[in-house]
Amino acid sequence: MKRYDHLFEKIYDLENLRKAHQHAKKGKGWYKEVIEIDKDPDKYLKQIQEMLINHTYHTSEYEVFTKQDGAKERKIYKLPYFPDRICQWAILQVIEPCIVNNLTDDTYSAIPKRGIHNALFKLQGAMWNNPEECKYCLKLDARHYYQSVNHELLKQKYARLFNDADLLWLLNEIIDSITTAEIEDLTAIYLLEEDIDPETGIPIGNYLSQYSGNYYFSSFDHWLKEQKHVKYYFRYMDDIVIFGKTKEELHRLKLEIDEYFRNELKLNVKANWQVFPSFVRGVDFLGYRTFMNYSLLRKTTCNDMKKKLTAIRQKVEAGNMMNYSEWCSINSYMGWLKHCDSFRLQQKYVVPLLPYADEYYNCNIKPEKKEGKKAA
């Protein structure tokens, strides 16, 4: 593994901080904090620079709220824009290439050009072009993954990647930024079930958490590919799909994965893992179910779409204009549907809404775009 050094000074470089501010404020120009900082950006960015140089930077308190993610309710941790979001962007701009260079090609999620559809297309290619080697599927994920990431192990992993004491101080400060009370809250759901190290958990919503979460798993990726010689493997954060020729080989591999999770990652495989015939049941991964030579939208996503688009249709056909959120929903579902076999769904649920969506666009969004071009 290549080790990287002399990165800390690049993080606090004023030009890097200016770039971080521009990235962090995208879509947030109306925030009071952003408006205030934009009056004199360098004044505030130099404050962050001094905090970093003098090691006086400390992660602010998190604003904690819950968000519904399908059937799950997730606890989200949000940091103030200044100095934290700017600071984390400044870090990521420098260390992102180092982390990505250490990930395998089978790793997706929160990585440039490796999103949901990139993973889906690669999985489809494996299944459709090599059906004998993808006859059976092992599907699993880590139990309470974000809440279970071990702080000391994550720090050790970063220390093997970065030969830079100042950078490691900064990363460790952020890793340990969840207070003891918050850690207890994160693990409260399952503390009664097992003995859990209290120094665990990275906050969902923290910019750095997605990269830390991916990098934490990178040793597992390399172990599977380079030592176990698994040919067809796909990981989207902790959602894992592995293909094999027989059930027996996948069951044996699952036992080895259990051991690796416990000993090397201090994690546990979630109890709902499965080994099944890939083309009979279809592989449910990233919102789609992939069979032989075709893919369908995941059933829960499909049902949510039907309810949402039916409600919008009832509203507009009653003579009411759709709002921006509803217009975005239509476009979002169109994006989902174009990557699977969905002709009938589109005809029934999307096509009747297109005239109303075009009307909303022409009345509300197109004029704004024209004004923006004139201003530019």
C-alpha cells in the first residue's frame, strides 16, 4: 500500500479552503451562514486556516434528527456550515484520490463515477454474459454498519494510509467527535442484545463518514478479490452481492466472511443473509431486481412510485398546479424507470403526467433559467 505524506498543508491552503467553500455552499446559497460568509469569505476562511495550523479546531456539536429511508428510520447528524462543512470539504478535496486509489473496482457508493447505475450495469454484465459463474448469489450486509465502525480500527487504517501526523490528528478529532451520550443513543437499540464497544459509530450525514465507511471495508474487498479469488463481487457501502457456481461454495465462503468480519473488522453479518438461485428469484440490488436479460424496479420502490404519481395525477387533473417537489419526483422516477424494463409502468403512471410537468417547467423553471443566463 502506498502511503501519503505532506497533505495537511494542502488542506489548510487558502485556495483549497476557497474551493471547499464553493463546493460546500452548492444548493445552500439561501442559508443565513452562507450569506454572512459570502460578505467576506477570506475573513472566515483564514479563521479556519488558523484553527487547523494551531490545532485548535474542534468539531462542533451535531444537530440530530431522524429521517425516513423507506421502511427504516435513520438518525442523521448535521454539522454547522462554518467551520465544519467547509473544513470537511477541504479535507476530502485532498484525501479523496488517496482513498479511491486504495479501493477495488468492485466498490461503489459516494465515489465519483461509481454510483448506483454504474454498479447495476456491471452486475447486469456479469449475470448476462457469464450466467454459469453467476448461477447462485450470496447477498449480505453488515449489522448496524455505521453504528458499529470501530474508532480505533478506523484510525489504524488511516494511519497505514497517511504518513502525516497533523492530518491524522485532524481525522482522529472528527472520528471521535460523537460524544459518549450520542454513542449510547446510537447503540441503544441493540445494547441489550450484545456486548458492544462504546467507542464505535460514525455519524450518518457527516461528509467524511461515507469515505470512512468505504475505506473501512477496503481490506475486506482486497481479501475477497486477491486471497479468496472471488471473480464477481459487488459492494455498495455495506450492501454486498457475491456470485458463484454452486450453493456449497457460497455457504463455505459465508463462514469465512463471518470470521473475517468478527476478527478483522469487528463487525457482524446481518442475520437476513441469503444464498439463492440468481435467475429464479432475481438479484435485488440497488433498487432493481435483475433476472436473465432483464431488470425490474424493486417492488417497494414500484409501489411507492405508484402511490406518489397517482396522487400527483389526481391533484393536477382536479385543476391544481403541481409543485416543485412533485415535478422533481416525476423526473426522479423517470430516471429510475429508464434503466429497467418498465414500458407499461411508464405508459400508465408517467406519460399522463408529462403535459402537466411540461407546463410546470415552462411556467416556473424555464423563465428562471433565462434570467440566470441574462444575469451571467
